[in-house]
Amino acid sequence: MAVLAVLVLIVASPVIYAFLNSFRSYAEITVDPMGLPTQFTLDNYIQLFQQTDYGEALLNTLIITVATVVLLVAIVPMAAYGIERVGGRTSRFLYILFIAGLMIPFQVRMIPLVKGFDEVGLYSTLTSVILVHLGGAASFGILLYCSFIKGIPIEVEEAAHVDGAGRLRTFWSIVFPMLLPVTSAFVIIQALGLWNDFFIPLVFLDSSSAGTINVAINRMVGLLTSQWQLIYTGAILAIIPSVAIFAAFQRYFIKGMSVGAVKG
């Protein structure tokens, strides 16, 4: 228990420190960095949106997260189903190709992607960030879903085919509902990763864009070093959605990963 308490303290102390300082003025932070707020007001939260482009960055982050997750759920399970059920050398090759994507560092693909997006006019757009995330997450998704689909009895689908259902209808009506546990885990993993990502938006969105919340906070450190209370406030607003999502859906995450492990 002592070790666990120390680990919790190490993880939680920076968040607690930022939270308390988000309610303090710059003068209070300068005089006593480790002190407590004299009063709890939302002035810093209001000033953050009035004095910076944090609001636009927050909207960008929301768009990237929602759009990418929706596309992943619409494409990846169906692609994994095709790979598993069609079979043959082509399916095997595609599976190996997707898995190979997990082994190639993003830094190797970064420069060609930047150059390619620049050539087609997509560089420094939210679309470029969404596409990069989509390609990166697809490999993990294929691995996860293929492992799960292997455990689904083929007889269930054959019964649907006998009743006249095509592959597409069979997938969405029969197979996809059975994939909901692993889909829940996949969505939570990707949503948290997308919301907290810093490097990809930093690379693919130039300085003329507000970027995402983490990029905006990084820029604030350089531009607003005299306004640490706003930086702490921005950090807390970035953390809250992640904590809320995981706290609300952790049982689905645990169930999905457990079922996926059994199926795999």
C-alpha cells in the first residue's frame, strides 16, 4: 500500500498543483508557488478564452477526435472482417501490411507525409491530421478486431446467408453488434490518444493555425511566461475531458479488453 500511495502521489501531484494554481493570480504564484488559493474564482478560465486562441484550439481538438473516431469505427471493423472472412493470399498480405505499419516509426513516415500533404494542398489543415491519425490507428485496430473476429463462429453468419443476407448486411446486422465490447475499448483508447496527442498536430499544423489544445499550451509557455495562471488553467481544461471519459466508460474499456484477450 505504501508503494501504491507513493505512485498515486507522483501521478496526482502535478495535476493537483496545476488545478490549485488555476485559481490563483500571477502575483500569488510568484510570491508563494506552493500556496493555496485565497479564493476560488473563474477569472483565469474567462481570461484564457479572451486573451488566447484556446477556444479555437479546443474546437480543433474536438473535431479531430470525433471525426477520426467515427471514421475508424466505420472502416476498421469492416476491413478486419473482410481480411478474416475472405481469406486467401491477398487477405494475408493485407494483414501483414497493416501489422508492419505498427513496426514503422512515425518519424520515418513524417517527412514523406508532410511533403505529400503540401503537394496536394492539405498541409496545415485538420484533414491532414485526421488522415495521419486514421492511418496510424488502423494498424492497431486491424490487429485488435482480427483477433476478436477469429473467435466468432462462422455458423452464425452462414445462417444469415441462408436467409438471403449479403456480406455487408451480415456484418452490420450480425457481426458488428458482437464486436461492441472490443469497439468500446478501441474507441476509448483512440479518443484518449487523439485528445492528448501533441506531436502530430505540432508537425502538420503550422504556426498560422491555433493548433490543438496541447499545441496551444506549448505555445503559451513561450508567449505567456508572465501568465502562468493561464497556462495552468489551459492544462486543467485539457485534462478534464480525458479523466471524465475514462471515469465514465472504464467498465466498458475493461470489459472490451478482457473479452478481446479471451477471443484472441
